[in-house]
Amino acid sequence: MKLLVPITLSLICGAAAFAEVTVQRDIPYLGAERAEKLDVYLPSPGARRPLPAVLLIHGGGWEVGDKASARERNIGQTLAEKGYAVFSINYLLNLKENGPDGKPRLTRLAWPQNLIDCKTALRFMRAEAERFAIDPARIAVMGGSAGGHLAMLVGVGRKTEAFAGTLYPGQRDDVACIINLYGPSDIRGRGVSPFANSTLGKAEKLAGETDASPILYLDADTPPMLILHGTADKVIPVERSRELVLKLQALGVEHQYVEIPGAPHTFDLQPEQMDLRPLLLTFLARHLGALQTPASGVR
């Protein structure tokens, strides 16, 4: 089913709020030898369990960023207040150092371990569903910039089995829907890439960028996708998302595409141009199921 929904701001602003958010920080999910952890934002006990959940992947050009950056805190708090459990993760990043010529070179290429980490987080969520009182059948994936790129790759999980990892065997790593904030769907020869400044040869680099381009994995079974992109983006031009939308339309994939006039590359759910929370909450309610009202006395 194809769906291109126009911008509407009078959506579900009246959704029940669970203001008493609890944040559990630095939870291991990748094994004792790994430094990367995750934070969990949980709504108040008044929210009906089991909870719908969102896997949140930070951006930062595949080499910087953090699960507790301002954008991720904004999203985690916002969604938990509305009754969602949010799992904000750190994952392996590229490591860059200056070479003998003074130019930056990658000394550690995170691909494909960064994707493996993200997919492992999904299986962790399902393995620990009872612990966090989440519904394993109602999980979305969301990310901005490089995180949006990885979120799309996670969303086509059955097509990327080679990057599944080995932890939490028997747990699924599929999602009900994808939210992509200005992430690149095609990184082949586009400059902005996790392989930039690598020492790989031209052919090897192109092969890596091909493996890491979400647009090549899309098919008619791709989960519903929400795409948000600013028209003033100087890092990932808005034309990239327009290309993605054309592919989704051709495949008949349900999607919602919103351009934010004048918005730059990085923004959270409340850029100065418009409040994106109603759009996001409506999309999540549609694909994860409407949230139940809080228990008596909770507002």
C-alpha cells in the first residue's frame, strides 16, 4: 500500500501523557567486553503494560554521537511521556586519526559491526521483554542522520541476515515500522559515507557502500516508513529523500514523507519551523497500536 500523507498538525496532541519518566542508564547489551551500552526511557507505572517500544539510533557521521545527546534525550523523554519504552543505544563507531600526511584516515572501520550492534539491540529488547514490560510484537526503529541510515538497514532485517550477529539466538530482529530523520538511503559514491577517508581501494569501497545502502534492500515487504527531511539540509540534500520516496512509491510501500521548509541537517522533534511530535505520535499509534488511557488518577 502506498501512502504519502500531507502535513497535518492537528493530529493527536491530546494523547494521554505519562509524565513520570524513568531513565535506566548504561545497560549492557553487547557482552562484557564491549564498552557500548544503552539507556531505557520508561513511562510511569500508569501506562498500560506491555508497552510499545522504540529502538533509537543516534547520528554523528558514523564516528561521533552518543545515546544521551540532546536529540536522543528529547526523543526519549517525549515518547516515554506518551507511553512508549525507548531504548537509546550506543554502537561501534569509526575511529579516525591523522596519517603521516596530516590528513585524517580511518584506523577502525565500524561497518558492518555498527549494523550488527543495532540488530543485536533489537534481539536484546525481545529477550528482555518481560524485564522491561514491552510488547515484542510492537517495536519501531528510529534514527537521525547516520542513525537514520542504520535504522533503515535494521528495518529491512530479513534482507541483511549476514549482519545478524550471534547474541540472543532465537530472537527476531524485525520491526513494525521505521522512522528516518534525514538519513541517507544510498551512499554509493555520494561522499557522505561510513567509508569516507578509509584506506580501502576504490572497488572495495564501492562494494562496501553497496552493501550499506538501504535503498538496495527495499522491496514490497519493507515496513511502513516515516521520512522527515529539512529543505535547507547541506549535509544530506533533501533530494536524497525524494529519491527514496520515489522508490517506495514504485514498490507500493506504505510511507509518509514530510519536508520541513528551511530546516537544516540536524533537528529534534521541535525544530523552530514546526512541531513534529503530532506527526510522529500519529505514525507510531497507527503502526504500533493506539495507546491505552492511563490508570485512574494519572494524567
